[in-house]
Amino acid sequence: MEVSMEEKKKKKSLMHWVLLLLNCFALSIGTTAGPLLLKFYFHHGGKRRWLSAWLQTAGFPILIPPLWVAYRRRPDPECHVTWKLCIASLVLGLLTGFDDFLYAWGIDNLPVSTSSLLISSQLAFNAVFAFLFVRQKFGPYSINAVVLLSLGSALLAFHTSGDRPTGVTSTQYAVGFILTIVAAALYGLILPLIELMYKRTTRKITYTLVMEMQVIMSFAATAFCTVGMAVNKDFQAIGREAKAFDVGEVGYYMGLVWNAICFQLFFIGVFGVIALSNSLLSGIFIAVLIPVTEVLGVVLYQEKFSGEKGMALALSLWGFVSYLYGEHRSMKKAKEKTLSESAEAGLDEAL
């Protein structure tokens, strides 16, 4: 019986790590490809910010088939969202829609390398809000990771002067700069609030529940941006914009579709990582991928690769390894404590 329970625990732990790795993979795809595809839209003649914001959450229908399968396998209503969770998800979805619009406006006026740099500042906001709302504990290794990743972002700031895109005025650049920082701060708030929802709910956190909350949030964000598109008459402009797009109509529509898919992978990864670990890890993972986006921006959009970018990449990788090592030590200590308590309990029973 004891062996059976031990095997069950090992299997559960293995499944936990497999799911975490899969969600980290989805998050890495979304974090790197999303901004690059969004810049692709603006770089080749796209001008619709509300449409760009809409694309960041409009891919949520791809979650409907796996949800339908999950409902067929587990129809028990106790495994699904409550009304409180639904309302909270709707509110966070509206905040996400607003955040998407701010981000789209920022990336329209900034190089992808600069906007990625500014978005990485969400880690600092994430750490503060995680401490305030979910009482996130900071060990020496997680503090080291936050400091190293923040230093990487600060180093990248040295190359931002003189990188204003052609056709963008100084005022537009400044507005984009400020709005991107605001978007980073808002997203740094949203991540711990998602974790807070998980902690406050009486429901068991299953992957089905995670997907349900993501669909509700994405629906609310998409609805918010749809209203913006309607007011701005973006729907009427899509056909004209596609015909004038630099790489043709097929490239235009393919870009929109892949934009929506990649950003949905980003949200799948974010929700999954928070559910399986915490919001700080999701923030660190996003930050560590910023230099990767920087390098891809250099390759795809001929942006300059300075020495600061190379140093930032090294610091980001160092910070990420520091965090993983800290987590490994924490898990090892927790396991040793559990074994020690079990041994003491067995000794007490023998006496």
C-alpha cells in the first residue's frame, strides 16, 4: 500500500512537471513570436491599433474543442467555474483588453527591441504586486533573479536613444514609450490577481478550470476591443488595408491569423504557469525571453545588436538559472522535511 501511494505521488509529480514544461513552451512561443508578428503588421503598412489589440485575445476559440472534450470526460459542475470566478474573470478580461490596446499603441511607435525592453519592466511591478496580494515569499535566489533581470533591462535602456523609427515624431515616440510602461505595470498587476483568484476559489484547480477562466477573460478582452474597433471603424478599413499591405493580401490575413494564435499560446502559457507554480515564475519567464525577442528583432527587422544587448542576454539567462536553482533547493528542503516528519511519525508509532 505504501509503495502504491509512493508511485502515485511520483506519477503526479512527473505529470506536474510535464504540464509546467509544456506551458513554459507555449509561453515562450507567445512571448517571442507575438510581438514580432504585431510589429510585422505595423512594419508593412498596418495602422489599426484597436485591431492589433483585438488580435491579442481573439484566438480564444481554439480552446473550445479541448474544453468540449473535458466536459464530456468530467461533467461534474463542481470541477468548473463558479459565478464569482466568472465575474472576476470578466473584470480581469476588461483590464486585459485595455492593457492590450496600450501595448498595441506603444509597439506602433517603437522598435520591437525597445518595446520588449519596456515590457520586461513588468517583472518589477509583478514582484511588488505579488508580495502585496498573494504574499509571495522571496528567497535569496528569487531576489537575485529579479535583480539580474532588472539589470538586463536597465542595460538595454542605454541603446534606446536614436532608435526612433522613420516617420515617427518625437511626441509619438514619447507617448508610445510612456504607454508601454503603463501597459507593463498593468500586466504586472493582472498576473498576481490571476494567482489570487486561484487561491481564493473553493474549487480544485484543474486544467479545465484554468482554460475556462482563460476563455472568459479572453472573451471579455475581445469584446472590449471589438467595441473600440467598431467606434474607430476598423472593420470597414480591413479590406482596404489588406489591398495596400506591403506583402500582399495573403500575407496580411496570414499575419492576422498567426498573430491571434501566437498570443493565445502566450495566454495559455501564462495561465498554466501561474496555476502550476506562481505569477512570479511567469513574470521571470517572460522577462528572460526579452533578449531572445531582441535578437530576433535584429535578424528580422535589421535593428542594431549592441554590446548592451549581449550583456542583457547573459544577465537574463543567469537570472533564470538562479531562480531555477533556488526552486530546486526549496523543493529538496521540502522533501527532506517531509521524509524527516514521516520517519519521526513512524518512530512514535513503534514506541
